[in-house]
Amino acid sequence: MRAEPHRPTRRKGDRDFGSPDEIIPGLIVFDLTYDMVCQVKAVDGRHVELERPTGMAPWRRYFRKIRRATSGEARQLAALARFHETRRRGLE
């Protein structure tokens, strides 16, 4: 039996957000530049401030360089937050 190659569910050039008005704080998104899932902290014009639960400093990204996170990516971010909290408690 031969495995099928992975086919991305999104095509290059697909855009999730037509304008920054569609992005709200707390939304889980995927940063295409850093290739990681994160959460919207604030929206400032055409730029979005993003953060991760790991204590990494928030960063800004142009709104076209992010997309909505899939449900699996959202679960990944939640698991990362739980893991980081467990580690933080163990180090104190």
C-alpha cells in the first residue's frame, strides 16, 4: 500500500483577512514569517501585535503575513501554554 503525499489544505496566496478590521484581540493566528501559532494581543492600524504563552516578547506583524489558525494549531497553542505553566511552577 502506497501512502499519498501530504497536500496542504491552503494554497499559496490564500488570504484569510481582507482588512485589519476582521482581526480582534484574543484570536489565535498563525504567523507565516516565524512559522508558528500565536495569539493576537492588539491591532494597530495595518499591523498586529502577537504573543505566545512562553514569555517570548510580543512582536508586530503586517496583517497579510498572518492567517487564521487551524483547530489543530489552536490545540497546539493551548498545549504549549499548559506545558509552559507546568515548567514555570516547577522552577519556582
